[in-house]
Amino acid sequence: MSREKSSLASLSERGVRTAACRNFIYHKMLDIHSNSYHPEKNPKGIVNLGIAVNCLMEEEICQRLNKGDAFHIMAHHIHYFKVSGIDELREAVADFLNRHFKPLEPITSAKMSIMCGATGCLDGLAHILCDSGDIVITPTPVYDRIPSDFLDVANVKEDSEGRTFNLQPEALERRINELRAQDRRVRAFLLISPQNPLGEVYSPVLLKQLLDVCARNEIHFIVDEIYGLSVHDGNKEFRSVLSLDLPDPMRTHVIWAMSKDFGLAGLRMGVVLSECPGVHEFFHKACFFRNIPWIVQHAAATLLKDTVWCDEFYLPTYWRRLAHNYQITCDRLEAMGVRVRRGSAGLFIWFSVKSFLRPVTMEEESVLMQEIFDGGLYITQGKILCCTSPGWMRLVFTVTEKELDEGLDRLRVVLAARKLRLAMKEP
């Protein structure tokens, strides 16, 4: 018996199941972190345009957090605290989201729980809403952590409903009925809005139709609005589901975090907004194990409470840079001969390299992905995001200017070499 198998044999069934879950991104990141690109220290390292990090305002964010009022430690910061979110942060989040998400009913601090990032929020909802083996439906392609967030610990099965990038309420209802006909228990529908990786901003009409389907079938509607303030298309307006007339408020749960809109993934601040008291009772207990340090909550609150800095400086500047980076990256990708599917929000671009695949299969997509990685660049393969059509990939454009420029250059070199090889094979 190998040492690994021997160690697993001593664990509980739950422990073995969780340890056995294999996440592609986690293992790929181990390779990337051991050889990360740096323009001076490691210029031949791997450029990471696969993980959705937001570096567009990192200098300004650091300057604001280093002012002295954010991380100034007082005596009470080193003692126990309200684990599901200190009142200062709850009130700051409520005020901020009331201004920018424009809810139909004002968000109050009593109807939120604060946990360690959106992943912690999703895992918590999986525990409180579902039993082991239950089904959560989500449209694909989808952010690769979604299946892991529900399966790794909670053992909730995620059903990635395939589609041709066109979300339809009738398809959701049909899938619910199909699963129920198989005696499967569907507990929730999960939507990322704006969508990851497509960058779609959903209309209030479509959102309302999806909410109605869930209410009619008595399943929970979970929406992750983590990219709600990362819209780069001036002709599109993000609408939070909280701005709509909810048909089933008790089964509607909204997640927001500071990881994307503010680029603060390291602070691990996630919020669950729900009208259901039982949800918050659960999080109050679960947060004893997964809370955010008081000083970090205070820092996040300090930033959000600075309304002049947030609304008059940070967000307008961020939106300008986001739109600029998006456009120049689209232009460079299209110059390489790839097909860009234009989005309206998010930190990434969804594009097709189908014209570089011979044959057009998932296997050949994986071969090209390895060539790109060997060329010193990591981007996300469509297959990893549950995309059923070969050739699609996701590229993050919100890294530093040098990283983006170097990464796009490396992609251009790999695609040009592949195009030449394909041309030489043609009769």
C-alpha cells in the first residue's frame, strides 16, 4: 500500500471524498507559482492570464489602505468579535450596495452574513440549502470553481447545463423536469451575473423569467454578483436581482465580494444577502470556523465608507482602465486571427481558436493548450470551464501592463507557429 493510500485509509468517508477531489486549476497553479513571470526577476517565467485577478487599480488601492485609518490596530481588534461580520462592515456594505445595486428594498445589515470570500459563501449555501447528493443547476460555460465549491466539502452535485451561449428560461425548466423524472432532487439554480466567462450582462427581463422558473418549481435561486461593478461596455447597465420584484424572496440569495470589483482577493471578504433568517443562523455558526480577522473587516469597512474616494475617484477611474484594457486586448487577439466573442463585463475575454485546430476536437484543444503553456503562458481552456464546443478559451486582461503585453506576445508566437504548421500540411 502506498503512503498516500495508507494515509487516506485513516480518514473518515467525508475526509477521503474531499481529499480525493481533483481541481485542475489548483494543481496548475502549483506549477505557475513555482515559476511565475516577473519582468526583471524571472522574465522567462510563466505569464498567468488564466486566473481572474484585478491589478488595474492595485497601486491606488494600496495607497488608500496604507493611509493609516484602515490597518491601525486598536486594543479591541485583538479580541473576540462578531464572527459573521462586525457591525461596522455590515453597515458599510449595506450603504455601498444600496448606492450601486439600487435594490427595490433597502439592504440592511440584519439581512447579510459576511464570510471568507465568495467561495466560502457558496460552500456555506451548499451546506444550508442542500443535502449530500442533491443537484444544483448552473448554465455553462462556467467559472471552474463552481463545481468544486459545491462538491469538495458539501458533496452537492453540480449539473452544468450545456448551451450554445444563449441562456433560456425554458431550457432551465426543461432540465429541472428531466432531473426530477430521474428521481434526482434539484435544490437550486446558480447564476453568475455578470457571467463568467462570457462577460454577459443579463437583462432584467431574463433575470425575472429565471426567477419565476425557480419560484414556480420551488427551488432556490443563488446569484453570484461578484462582477456587478466591473462593466466595461458603456451601453450596458448591470441590474442586480435585488432591484427586481422577487417572486420568492425567501429562496433568493445574492453573493457579492471585494475580490473582483476592488481587486482585493487577498482580503477574503464575501457577503451573502438573503431574506431567509435560517440562512443567517447557519452562517453565524459556520463563521466560527471561517471568519475574517477583525482588522481586515475594519480595513474593508474603512474603504467602503469613503464614499468620495469610492464613487468619485476609484470606480470612474477603474471603469476607464477596464474599458481601455478590454479594447486593446480584443484588438490584439483579433489581429492574431482568433474570433472574439464580445462581452460587456468581467476581467476576461472569451475567444475561439477553432481555426487553429485540425481536427476540431477537445483532444486537439488540449494539445494546443499545452503548446501555449510550453510557450510560457497560462490561459484557461474552455473544457475546464465545462464548455462542450471545442476551441474556446478565456484570457484575463486585468493584469499589469507588462504581464498583459508579454502574455499576448507569447500567444501570438504560439498561434503563428501552429498556423504555419497547418499550412504546410495542406495539400
